[in-house]
Amino acid sequence: MPKIDSGFSVLSADFAADPYPSFAWLREQAPVHHEPAIDSYFLSRHQDVKRVLTDHEAFTTETLQVRAEPVMRGPVLAQLTGAEHTAKRKIVVRGFTGQALQDQVRAIRADAAELIAPFLARGRVDLVNDFGRPFAVYATLDVLGLDKADWQQVAAWHSGVAEFITSIVLTPERRRHCLDCAEQLEAYLLPVIEQRRRHPGADLISRLCTAEFDGIAMSDREVTALIINVLAAATEPADKTLALLFKHLIDHPEQLAQVRRDPGLLPAAIAETLRYTPPVQLVPRQAERDAVFAGATVPAGATVFCMIGAANRDPAVFGAPDTFDIHRPDLGTARSFSAAAQHLAFGTGLHQCVGAAFARAEIETVAALLLPLLDRVRYSPGFRYRETGLYTRGPAALCLDFTPVHAPGPDSGTSRRPDRRRC
Ligand code: 2IO
């Protein structure tokens, strides 16, 4: 493609600092932006992104073989097709809905209460580093039925795995580090899989171990890949979504007051957060054959990145797209966590996020617990907001002050001191 993009690059420091101001220009002037350094195409219009994610014949997930499989230790759900995909997806869905989801919500509430306790008397918390990161890992470990005593170790391995999937460019050293994390995680999981095959429980790992596909149980490699898939997909976006929700509500005090008065508005606030600032900004696909978008050709074999953040602010679909409004008439809250969602934060099509209902329940549960505890919540004095990440994106920190809560409780605050304080 000729270079008509006037020097713009998704790899620039400006775009990394804040991509949102570039989205309108991309949609209007460079809806098929070619990035020479990585020979990939970036699509920003809602209709083009939707087309890529729903035309499964023309745009495949083959790129995940190099972008994910090395750290997943086997094929993830998004790579599968046909009857195998349908069967395995169903197994995972069952682990995230119905009775399983109700049990998870109870565990998530207990996790959140335990993790916020040490900060209540202080009246200050970094919602990302003090609370959100451990919370996201705790909730995932609950789902998988893994030991929460190991959370720091699992969190470190997760970071390596997530870095591999979400890096646009990776040095050989970082690549080695990521692969080391994945290998250690696999070695940690194998004895657990062995044990769950013999003594299954109600957790997702047990379901994966005991489920049969065409009368045959999944191999250790297949189970491992789906565990790491769930581990990454449940953990990576969770702290970001929670922190972004709080940021937007703090920035819009009248909407915060409404949500406090009526927590029934939380699903709308979460849906609008996902539309306005999706934690997963990019979804990669591979063009099976030449494809034409807005007069520009994406050649067969090319990697295509769907720009979810740009598509979610397309004025062709959302009125006043750059305004955060939990009451927006075109949000469709009830549909927002389903296949009928207008926003594309969960993707769309066959591979739409299998954890969407879980994500909604998780964030709604933790936010409903935190809001009454964080009275008069506001940014800490001197706090400077900054986001990081091109692929998954969220606040680097969110330092908040609130009215201290002097709860009686025996040892509140002594057990889990944060190791690095940024606030
Ligand atoms: C894990 C970006 C964390 C998924 C991925 C290799 C496949 C797939 C996603 C999301 C979130 C991750 N892709 N979840 O974008 O399972």
C-alpha cells in the first residue's frame, strides 16, 4: 500500500501515551492503516472490524499459532473451529455460568472484602497495584480451583504470558523470559491436572479434565492450553476494567452519585466503560485472501489488527462517541454482555469472549462492594493519571483517597501489606 498515512504510527510514543485522539483521524483518513515495521494492517471503523470478526472464512485466527500458542503450550479456544470448537467452548461456558457462576460470585465478594480491608483505615488505596492486580488473580484462581497461597507466583507467570501475547514487538531476551514463565506455569499445572483427573471437584480444571469430546478425554496438552487461556483472559483485563470504571465515575461525579444511589445502574456503567475504554484494544486476525476495505486492499496472508477502541467510538454507531454516558440510548446495557452487543469490547462472532457474563458479574460484584466502602472517593493529592499498553490497556496506577473506615475487626491490616507503595 502507498504510504499515505502522513507519518502516523501506532508504534509512536504519542499514540502509546494516548491513542484516543488519533481514532477519529484513523477512521476518516486511514481506515486501513499499514504499519511497515511490523507489516500489519490496522482497521478502525466499526463496520470493518465487525466484518473481520464475523467473516470467519476470510479472516482466520491462524496468527495465534505464533502470537499465543508458544506460551499457551497448546491451542486456545479462539484457534479452534467446527465441532471441536463448539464442544470445547460449551465445556468452558458451563464453568462460567449457572450454579458455577453463583459460587464464583460468592468467592469474589469474599476476595474483594479481604483485599480491601488493609486499606480502609488508611483512607488511601492504589486501585490497580494494591487491590486490582491481586484481586484479578484471586478471582481467576477461584474459577480454576487453584491454591490462592500461590497467587504471587501465578501472578508473575501470568505477567510473562500476557507480555508475550500483548507485545507488538518483543526482544529475544523478553521472549525468553515469557517462554520461561509459560514453561514453569505448565510444570506447576501438570500435577494439578493429574490430581483432578483422579479426584475431580466443581472447579473449571476438573471440568476440563473429565469432559469428553467424541468419547475421548482431552490430553494434558489440551487441558493445559485451555487453563492458561482462561488464566490470561480472566486476569489480564479485570484490574483494568475495574480501575477504568472508577476513573470514569470519579471524572463524572453526577453519574457516580447516581450509581451510588442506584447500584442497579452498575451494569450500564460497566458496559459504557467497556465501550468507551475497552481493556482489550486489539484483536488480531489473518487474511485468508485479498480483501478490500474502503478502497484499500489487504493482501492474502496479512496480519490484520482490529482496533476495538476506535470502533467503539465510531460516530456511525454511537452518538457523541467521545462522551462517557451510562444513560446513552444506544448502549443497550442488557445486550452489552451478549452476542448482540453493539460495542466490540468482547469481540463478536464465533469467538466472542466466552467469559463476558462472568466479567460482568465479577466487576459488578466488586464495584458494589467497594462503592459504599470508598466514601467521598477522589484522586489522591498529586496523583498523575497515566495509561499503558497498546494491546491490553489500562491505568498504570489509580491512587484514591476516601473517608477512612475504622472497622473493629481483630487483625485488619496486618496480614497483607502491599510491597511497593506508589500512593
Ligand atoms: C488469550 C488478550 C488476554 C482470549 C488469547 C490468546 C486469546 C483471546 C483476547 C482475550 C484477552 C487476552 N484473546 N482473550 O483478546 O482468550
